[in-house]
Amino acid sequence: MLANAKSKMQALLEGIAKLNAYLQEKEDEKRKMEDDINQCLARMDRANR
């Protein structure tokens, strides 16, 4: 019984670690996209002057 609970807890922790890694990757992608958009807007702004 205890071994089964430990096994389930370990699987849960591994799932949480994978989810955190995925969310961090998505956050990094979002930040890069925001940077790319800001650079594009800055270029457009300079071109319109």
C-alpha cells in the first residue's frame, strides 16, 4: 500500500515537472514573440519618420 502511494506520488511529481518545463517553454516563446513584435513596430516607426 505504501509503495503504491509512493509510486503514484512520484508519477505525480514527474508530471508536474514536465508541465512546469512545458509552461516555461511557452513563456519563453511568448517573450520572444513580444520582442519580435516590438522590434517590428520600432522598425515601422523609424520607417515612417
